[in-house]
Amino acid sequence: MFTRMTKLQDSPSVGIDAIAVHVPRLFVDLTAEWARARAPELGEASVEQLVGKVKRGVGVVEMAIPDGHEDSATLAAMAAVKVIEQAGIDPSEIGSIAVGTETTVDQSKSIAAYVLGMLERRFGVDLRCAGAPQFQFACIGATYALESAVNMFRAGENTKPYALVIATDVSRYPLRSAGEYTQGAGAVAMLVCKDPRLCALDARVAGTITRDERDFFRPNGMSTAVVDGKYSIDVYLDCMAEAAELYAARAATSLGVAGQRLDAYIDHFLFHVPFPRMAEYAALRVLGDAWRRDPGMCGELAGAIPEVADPKLDSDRGARKAFEKALAQHPMFRRFFDARVEPSLGLSRRIGNIYSGSMYLGLASLLENAPSRAALAGSRVGFFSYGSGASARVFSGVLVDPERAYVPHVARELAREGQGGRRVPLELDTYERLHAGPPKESDAPSSLAQPIPSVRPAASEFALRRVGTESSAARTDVGYRYYEWVG
Ligand code: HMG
């Protein structure tokens, strides 16, 4: 089934050596108490209607929620510890740490510097020679962080064998809004190096599109995102389609695949997943475009979907939606989706949107769900990255030795406490208390407040212990965040 067409390239083989995921243990079950409370509040006809929409229409059943001692920095550091331990590397061999996030913990200091400190204390190493920037561009920040790390190795500018790239976020929308059931939290850490064991990234193929858009953003001082939901889907799809076209044009020469359809040389499609159904919309757009422009495929589809040859498809949004709705029902598309997209969505269904890490969570999901990880070796993975505001970047890589490079851990950890995992379901009022964050006692920003009490005390993890309050001639630390490893 897989094309195994790794073309030898003159630039060094650079890519992802290992990947690990960390997710808060607390979660909300979107099919139980939450749905019973929200159905009338959201004006849904019944609880079953809301559960059906969330489960099948949006594609999620559970969403991860950070505890009082967790934030984007602790999640990032936990994912980093896991990837270092699972890859079995010496942490002092890390020459740079780059974090992609849109839910930073400070307006100035890089989360990567907080992570660097946590790693130094945990492993007893000195990382002072490492660069530690933070990349921000909504959900695509970590992709730009990865690009920067990869280019550093390609240019021979790395001073140590590894770079650490971390995507970390806490996704928060207002309660009782249509965004509420697309929240989530988590971090994905990746080690980048030459001759990677997991995924060698293709050189000179990436397609990038950026537009100044208002689809989704979070103004300074706000803890939840402002989103124009339906419009955000259109912007995502339009940017993604353009970036995929640019990618295909570059792949034609760089990968030597001129005249071939995207799905002839990409085996697995990893999309940015704000919610799993969005990956289906994106697959319909990207594959729909590739298939209708291919004369053979267009002929095959025309019997069941006459709209495939409609000249208005490129200019009329309504006509394109009708075509994509019809294509969604076609057995050829369903087979494609089930085999080459669905395996990347399993973890998102149980974690929710982790923003900058969500596409990389798709890679972990593919690796965890594969009936045989060894059989994935040599297959090409397409990365379809997106961040609101808005930018899409499409790139690809070839899986090298996934059996040796990947240690399955996420699905196991998602089992409930007492059933072999560490997850704890939240009651509605506890979830709403965590969502509200620290009580507002004055006009001071909430970032200066002390962490709220944890539902489950921290154990074997990094925790936010306190927020600094001192302002004197001797010492000033107002708002500094003190993180500790709690054994
Ligand atoms: P909504 O109003 O909850 O949903 O908004 P809907 O009414 O449009 O229904 C969704 C689907 O469920 C529809 O399917 C319904 O038919 C179906 P479709 O017509 O599209 O095929 N449905 C049902 N299916 C089965 N059984 C039922 C049932 N009822 C309805 N009973 C929306 C959904 C995603 C807009 C909302 O949740 C939202 O605003 N979310 C946040 C924004 C978002 O995630 N946007 C995605 C694109 S932007 C992006 O990805 C960037 C982002 O990650 C941020 C960043 O970059 O930093 C968000």
C-alpha cells in the first residue's frame, strides 16, 4: 500500500528523532453530566441531540483540563522529560529548546526558559549554552519552531546533537459557547537531529500561506479566545488548499513526483485538528481539489457526483460545499479517509484541541494506533499545519524506524485511574471552578494570583508552586512563577 519512495537528497537527513506527549490527568466527559447541563443552556432540542453533535458532528467525547498546579510551562516540561527519557539521550546534548505556544504564561519571558530551568533541576545538567526562544502564531507556532530547528541542522549551525521542540497549550473558550466543547490541553515534545530515527523531513518542499485574518485571536488580558466559528473553518480550508497546492508544486521537482496526485506519494495525512471533524473537512478540500483536477479520477467520480466537473467549484463557495458534501459520502473517499486520516485522530477525540500540538498529537496517534509500527517504515507522512490569524504550512517526511523510535504511552495513560491509567473525570462544578481560575480579589491581573488548589495534588510531576509577591530593594519577583518537581 505504501509508496516507499524516499528520494535521495543532497542536504543532510534531518528530522524528528523521537516524540512524546503529556496531557493533564483531569478530563470532562462530554457525553454525561456536562451534556445534561448544557443541552438546555445551548438551546439544543435534547441531551441526545447535543451528545450526537459533539460525538459525531464535532468528533470529540472527552477534553483534558489542567489542574490548579498545571499550565503551559509544566505541560511542556513534562513532555520534554518524557521524550528525553524515552529516547534515552543525555539531556546535556540538547543545544536549543524552542517552544511553540499561544497560551504563554508571561508577556515577556519565554516559556522555553522556564522549561530549561525545570530540566536543569530535574536532570542536574547545565543547559546555559542552549538558545530558548518562544514562537507564537496561534496553532502553527510549533511548526515554525520545528522549521527553525531543522534549518539550524541543515545549515550546520547546531552546537550539540539535539534540539528540543515543544508544542504546548491550554485551549479555553467561554463556558456555554459553541467553542466550549473544542477545548483541551496538552504538550508534545520532539527531539530534532541529523539522521533521525522517527521521521526524516523532506527538504525544499514546504508550501506556506499567510493572510492577515480575524478568524480567531485572543486580545491581551483575555483568558479565552475570540472566535468566529464558521468563518474560522472557511479560512482554515482556504489557506490549507493554497498551501497544499504550493507544496505539490515544489514536491513535483524536489521529490520527483511531477504529474502524480498528492495521495500517490503521501501515505498518511496529518491535519491540524481543532476537533476531529475538521480533519475530514480538510481532507475533503485537499483531496477533493487533487481528485477533481486529475482527469482519470474526475471520470471515475463523475457518475456518482456530477458536480465534480462544475466550473464554478473554484469561485463559488456554495458549489464547492455541495461537491464536498457529496464526496464525503462516496465510498472511495470513505476508504481513503478511514485508512489514511482516521488513524491520526484517535487521541484528539479523547483529549480535545491542544492548539499548537494538535497535528503532532496526530503523529503520536498514528504511531499508537498502527497495527504494526514496523510496517509504517518508509511511508511518507504529510503534515498539514494551520494557525488562525492565519497561516498554513504543508510539509512532509518519511518514517524511518518507528518501531525503535516510538515508545507507546499516551493511550495507556488515558485509561482511568484504577484501570491501569491516570485519568480522573471531573464533576461539572469542579470543571467550572478550574475554568474560572483564581478568584479576582482586586484589579490586579489574574497572572499575579496564587495557583488555585489542585483537585489531585501533584505527584511525580512538575508543579506551579507559587507566584512571586516580593517588591523590595533587596528582591523583586512579583508575578514570577516558581516551578518544582514534586516526587
Ligand atoms: P457548532 O455550532 O457547535 O456546530 O459549531 P454545527 O451546528 O455547525 O454542527 C457541527 C456539525 O455537527 C455539523 O456537521 C452538523 O450537521 C453536525 P456538517 O453539517 O458540517 O457536516 N450535527 C450532528 N451530527 C450528528 N448528530 C447530531 C448532530 N447535530 C449537529 N445530533 C464549531 C462548531 C466548530 C464552529 C464551534 O465548535 C467553534 O466555534 N469552535 C471553535 C473554533 C474552531 O475550532 N475552528 C476551527 C477552524 S480554526 C482552527 O483550527 C484554529 C484553532 O485551532 C486556533 C488556533 O489556530 O490557534 C481553533
